[in-house]
Amino acid sequence: MKALPDDRSLTETGLAPLGEGRVLLIACGALAHEILALKRLNGWAHLDLRCLPANLHLWPDRIPPAVEAAVAEHRADYDKIFVVYADCGTGGQLFDTCKRLGVEMVEGPHCYSFFEGNAAFAVKAEDEFRAFYLTDFLVRQFDAFVWRPMGLDRHPELRDMYFGNYTTLIYQAQTNDPALDAKAEDCAKRLGLVYLRRFTGYGDLAPALARQIP
């Protein structure tokens, strides 16, 4: 499956028509592959997916208003809306927005935490405060979301300024894909970091979606 374009949204509709018994997932585009995989795996035909551009993460303050606009656009068509974002650098603003709108969201500070499992990530965090994390999506989109936005394609000498305090790149693998593993290891080499791969699967995302019953 091709990576989700980062400059537009994606709408993925289930098998049944809109209306009674349907739940809309308003999600970060970086989670599209994982959500669609879980839908197929579990036969969750009552879940529809509306993804916002993954590159909103470059401007976290834009996430809450984008989510609010999507909720307003689709609320009348669904019995329930669930926001598939964690806090994602919004400083609690997304939580406040969702609370005001009366919609639920994924628990946790960011996707690295809920993919690991929020409880497990909290335990590891003290020992991994010098780790830089990648998910399947970020391995695929490393140049678009890390290398180029940081200017490392034009000024590689900035690498040590940005990453000098990191020691390890931890690839949180959602799938067992040798090609992604090799690419993640190459990302670590490019950043001058020790490489560690840890299979997390879908972590807390799977049970969060399983609970979305209208």
C-alpha cells in the first residue's frame, strides 16, 4: 500500500452506508495504514476513516482547529466520532477541544507512547530520554518528515546540533517488514545513532478502536 500523501486528506468508507450504527474516525494521516489494517483484520465495517494531513505535526497548534472543523463537518452523519490523535504536542489543547466538542480521543502523549502501550512507555521513558523514535510511517517518510524539514539535505553539518544529545534511534515496528527494517537502520546511520528495533505492533491503538461501538 502506498504511503498516504501528506498534502491532502483521505476518506475511507466502510461497507455499510452512512447513518445509524456508524462511527467516524478522525485521524492523523500518519496512522492511516495501521487503522485500515486493523479494520480489515477485525472486520470493523461500522468504522469510517477521515484522515487529516500527516504534516500537521509540523505545526501542532493547527491540529485542534483542524479536528474541530472535521467534527463540525461530519457530526450530523454519524452516531459517534472518535479522534485518533494523542496529544501530539498540542499542550493539552486537543484534549480541551475534544472535551468541549463531546468526542473522545486516544489516550497518551503521542503515537510512540500508545504504539508501545502507554503504561509500558512510561516505564521505559526514564531510561530512554536520549532516544529518537520512528514508527513504520516515519521510516517510510523519513526524508519528508525529518531530513528535509530540518534542512539536513542542504546543511548536513546541522546533524550534530539537532541530534548531538541523542544516543539511540528506536524503531517501533508495527509490522515485520525487512525492507522497512533496513531503511530504519539506514536512518540511524544517517543520524549517527545506535540502532534498536522493537516490535510493538499496534499497541493501545487496537483496543481503543475496538471500543468504538455506537
